[in-house]
Amino acid sequence: MFLLDSPLIGGLRFVLDKVAKVADAEMDDEARLREILLDCQMQLEAGEMTDAEYADLERDVLKHLSEVRRRRSGEAEGESTAGYKVTGAEVDVQLSDDDEPH
């Protein structure tokens, strides 16, 4: 029973992990977020959405878009996601007789 359950659970975990990664990637897609805003703006203009509903949704989508951009710029700069910040560095330089400081 254990031998059958272990691969089944492992396979299910693998599939669910992939689904979660795809969902996260789609939610972090800037083009998709802009598409959502455009769709909601069209609904607002068609009278299918109130101004208050649109304002709430626009605020949430723009906040998420800002977070995505901040996270991407942090990744591009090599920023640690653990919340660490470099406040200083210590450097030790040793020159040989052939090297001249520039």
C-alpha cells in the first residue's frame, strides 16, 4: 500500500507544483495585468461596472503591477529576497613589485 501511495502522492505534488508556478507566472505577467485593466475599462464604458468597482479593481491591479516590477528590478540587480542589505565591504589588496597602482 505504501509503495503505491508514495509515487501517487509524489506525482500529484509535482503536478500541483507546476500548476501553481504557471498560475504565479500568469499573475505576474505585465501584459496580462494591462489586459485586465483594459477589459475593465471597456466594461466601465459599457455600463457593466460602476466607477467604484473600477476604481477598486484598478487600484488592486496597479498595486500588483508595481509589486511585479519592483520584484523584477530587484532580481535584475541581484537583490536578495531574504531582506538582507549590504551596508559595507572590506577589501584587502596586495600589490606585487611589478604592479603599479592606477
